[in-house]
Amino acid sequence: MKLFVTGGSGYLGAAILKRAPTDWQIAATYVTHPIARKNVAAFYLDVRDADAVQRAIDAARPDVVIHTAAQMTGAALIAVNADGARNVARAARQIGAQLVHLSSDVIFDGEHAPYDETAEPHPLIPYAISKARAEEIVRAEFSSARIVRTSLIYGFDPMDPRTRQTLDGEMPRLFTDEFRCPIFVDDLADALIELAQLHPVFFEKTGFSVLNLAGAQRISRYDFGIALAQKFRVAPKFSPARSASHPTPRPRDCTLDISRAQKILQTKLRGVAEVLAQ
């Protein structure tokens, strides 16, 4: 298997590189933080540069591209997340590679949970708007691409930035009425690696291109913070708050229905309580 991972220095991308089979040929890209792994051919790539993306994927000739590169904030959200997705999808299609594109649960307005794979996006916040637009572009550019919608990604080796900020008190308020399905980064990486190995004929027969990959437990942001604090035996450095009172509208319940993934994948998508208990 020849695998190409965009955003290989990101939290999820790094987990994919770490957990992928050692006999695979792997190429991975970064922008800010160089990658140093023995079995990975790593190089700088700005996904906004269509020509550079095409050259990189042409040179690697991967069987599968997993597109994780994204930007969370800033003026370049559409350019990186949407236009960048177009460049990656186009380059993958032109060489006949399979494409797994990472999307997000926040593309929904949070008013009609749980969301299955047929749910239509209704984004409220800038990041969500860019990711919803990316889905549209990927579908138009590469009809056989697999779009994966996921939720809050967390992990402990190394610790993800959001968990560290929560435990260190850098997130002083956590919402009691905002619900997600956090997914342990190793579970998500393993599921993506398994998904990459499924034959394209499988998706042609089943007739779907979207798959929800999230944790099995719906939990509020506040209760998730409490669970993390208890796990690491630290006093909570945050207080409860209500998303409903936030001045900017936010999606309050982005629960994803993962029944389809649970049927087709062997990888177990564990809930927060199960992960922390282990």
C-alpha cells in the first residue's frame, strides 16, 4: 500500500503515520512542523498551491490519499480548507488514487441531532462554513471520494492541545448544553487506516460516500472536561456555562449516528467513559 497523508504533522495526521503498517510506503506533508519518522517521506506542502499539490501527488503515486490538512481559524479558512480540498481531490482523481477527506460534525446547526450520513450541512460558524464548502467541492471534483465526518479528537500520547488547555485552565468556561461525540485519536486513526484498505467496489455497491466516525458516547463539553480532570486527578480549572447564552450562535448538539461505521468496520469506536476506564 502506498499512502499519502496531508497534514502529517497535525494531531490526527501524526497518529495515522504512527499507526499505519510499517510495510506501507508513506508520504506525508507538513507546513509548520517538520516530520521526522523513519518510514515516512515527508515534505513541505501548502495545499493552496494547486500546482505543488499536483506535482507532489504525481511524484508519490499513492494508492490512497487521506486529506487531514486544515486550518481552524484565520482569514485563510476558505482558501486552505475548501480550495485546498479541491486541489487535493483533483490531483488524487487525476492519478486514479482513492481519497479519504476529513470533515467535521460542526457543519450542522445542532438543532436536529443525531445526524446520520444523509443529513444536509447547515453551518453556523466560519470554520464549519469552510468545511461544508469543502465537502461540496470534493463531491463535485471527485465523485468517488470518501468523506469522513468526525468529532472532537482527543488523546494522551502525546496529549492533544484541547485536553491540555482544559486541564491547565486555559479554557475557563465549558458548556453544559453543547454536546459532541469525542473520539480517541488512536481509534480514529485505526478506522481511517482500515477504511483506506476497503476496496472501492465496496463503496460502489453500498452506494454511499459519507461515513460518520465519532466516539460512541454523547457528552457535554463540561462533562467531558470533568471526566478528563478526574482521570488525571486534578481539580477542575473551569466553570460551567451555557452555549445558549453565547453572543454568537453555536451548534449545540452535533451528535453523530455511527451505526453505519460500526457495521462495516472492525475498529471499535469507543466512548469517553470506555477510553478513560482503560
